[in-house]
Amino acid sequence: MRKYLPLIKTCFVLALILLTSIIAIVLIAYTGTLKNDYAANIDITDALADVQGSAAMVLVFLVILLASTAFILIDVYVKESDRNYTTQLQQLIGSIDQQTSPDKIEFYADRLIKFVAKTAIRQKSSLKTVYAGLHDMYLIKAMKSEEEMKKFKDYMAILVKAYAEGNGMTSAYSGNKIQKIAEAAALYDIGKLAIPGYILYKETVLTKEEYDIVKKHVKYGYDLIQAIKPDCALGSFEQYARDIVGYHHERYDGKGYPYGLIGDNIPFLARVATLIMTYEAVTKERPFKKPLSHEEAVLLINNEKNRQFDPKVVKAFNGVEQEFKRIKEKTKGAGINARHRQIVDSDLVEDNKLTEEEKKVEVVAPKEEQIDKNAIEVEAPGVTKKEEVSAEDIYKQYGIEVPVKEEKRIKLEKKNNVSDDDDFIEMDVKEDK
């Protein structure tokens, strides 16, 4: 009953104004009748004309008052509806956070999606409110700041534009479209609203059951976007959001989730978002993990070409990686609480080892796109010369077990003091558990 109170108040006030208007109309009609009856008497006619004019002015005033009051009350009702939406959203997310059973989590996640769908239907003309509520709740749950989200959007806009320019797609991806894509990319992990906090905030490796629950955030996120606007058109904000939200954990080699799509079967925007997510994850503070430098992150990404990442996206990234570095340095320290960084990135890279079967699969990257894997430029205060940073150092720094193949290559290099640029570094790392 309480949620309908603003509507009841609005209807009551409008009814009073309408009643007053009817009285004014009756008064005008009545004075017109009197005027006709006493037309022979000039004094009475003039007096009645004055009354009729006054009544007309009252009517005009009431109409203006009616319109103004209606606008004000509608605005109050909309704001109250928004507050109710946010409150119920918080309650549903709070209920999810209290669940430990996979079945219960599934049940409340379904309730969340249905609630958002119903809200979207009621506010079809203002879906911005629905998205804003989800976005705000995500920032709170993910312990993220608006500045961090802006950084992700900037990365997305830069990389999409670079890819489009390098692959003859500027007509399809330019101007407002790129901005729309960047905004949609900010929702990439929105499905984690339906994942309990005890899993998202966990600072140690997830159990298999917990990880299976985390992986469902992709489906939940896709269903949320689908629920808001199921009939989205190609090139719309919703279509971009669905492509990113629903497929951002697929891998180029087909070992991602939820569908195990391979290569170009993965939506283009999802392939771009995957690289940006990894760059973000490895270059910032995380529980018990020292962040990689920009240069080390570039090396890591290039080593995952043809495995986790689309080689064309990596090539585009290499052309704009200095822009990424400038944005990263400009926003250094942005965020709310580094202690909770694992919430967004726990299933991206280093904690989850490949299975024995997966380790046997050889993936060869194109030689012409290889970069120097054994030495990179390291910029630090007081350092003016090139410092050699090997792949082995990066593995150790980031807590990654050196693969057998890579270990043999490193030993051979140390023995012969040579580097083998044609030997693709096979990372014993998986984006998702």
C-alpha cells in the first residue's frame, strides 16, 4: 500500500482541481444564462458581463494551476518510484548476499532479473533510471569509483577506434557509436550483482563450487540486459551491452565460458573488453598480488595472443598502449578500497591453472606479430638504461608457476646465453578458473 501512496495523493489533488474547474465552468454558463434573461436591463447586463469575465479568468488560472501541479506531482511520483526501485533492488541484492546454497542463489538471482524486467516495463519511456539503479548498485558492491569506470570506458573507446581504423571499419565504428559502446562496456560485470558477497570478497583461491557460482554472473548479466529491453535493435546500446556482458569471458582459443566460442565466433566487442579487463586486473593492487608495470602487462598480453586474445585486437592494442599508460598513470590511486579488488577480477588470470589435457594443446602465434619477450623497457626513477626483465621474472613476480616448456626454454637460454624469438611463450595461465 505504501508504494502506491504518491499515486493516491496525486489523484486526490487532481480530483480537487478538476472539481474546482467544473464549478468555474458552471459559473460561466450560469452567468451567460442570466445575461440573456436580463438583456433589457443594461446595468444588470454589464454586471453579469463583469462576473463572466472574472469567472473566465479564474478558469484560465485554474487550468494553469492544474498543469503546473500535475507536472510537480508527476515529478514527485517519479522520484518516489525511483527510490522504491532502488530500495527493492538493495533488498534483493542483500538477500542474495545472505545465501550459501547454489539453488537459493539461483532462486534470488531469478527474482532480481524478473524485478528488473517488471520495472523496465513500467518505465519503458525512461530506461535510464533502470540502468542507473543497476550501475549504482554495481559500483557499491564492486567497491569501484566513477573515476575507475571512466578509465575503463576510455580504454574501450581508444581500443575500438584503433581496431576500426586498422581493419577498415571506421564507418561502422566511429563518433557517437564508439561513445555508446564505451558506455555499454561499463556494465560488463553487472551480473555479479547476483553473486553473494562472501564469494566476491574472498581473498583466497575459490573452491570449485564457488567458482562455478561466479561463472554464472555472465548469464545473470546477459539476462538482466535482455530483461530490460528484449527487442533491442542492431547498433543499439542494449545490443552492445549484451555482446559485452554475455561473452566477455570467452577466450579466443575456445577455452572460455559460458559457451566455449572460438575466434571470430565471439562478438567483436567482447574480444576487445576481455583484453582491457586483463590489463586492468594485472596493473592494479590486489590482495597479496603485486601489480605489474605497464610494460610487463603489455608483454603478458602479447604472450597470450591467439590463446586468450584475438591477435588483431592485440595488434591494435600495441598501437595505442602508450595511451593506456598515460591514462593509467593519470588515474593512479583511483578507487575506494584496494583490499576488495578481487571482487571484479578474481577469475581473470593467474589463480586458475589449465588442466593436464589443456596443457598438451599447442598454440602457435604468427611470427610476424611477435615482440621481444625477453627484454622490455622499464621506466623508473633514477633508471636511465634498459633493464632486462625476463618472462621468468614476470611469472615469479605475479605468482605464476612457470610452465614446463617455458622452464626448459629459460634453462636453455641461460646455458647458451641466447634468446629464441621464434619460440612462443606458452603461458600456464587461464583467464578464468
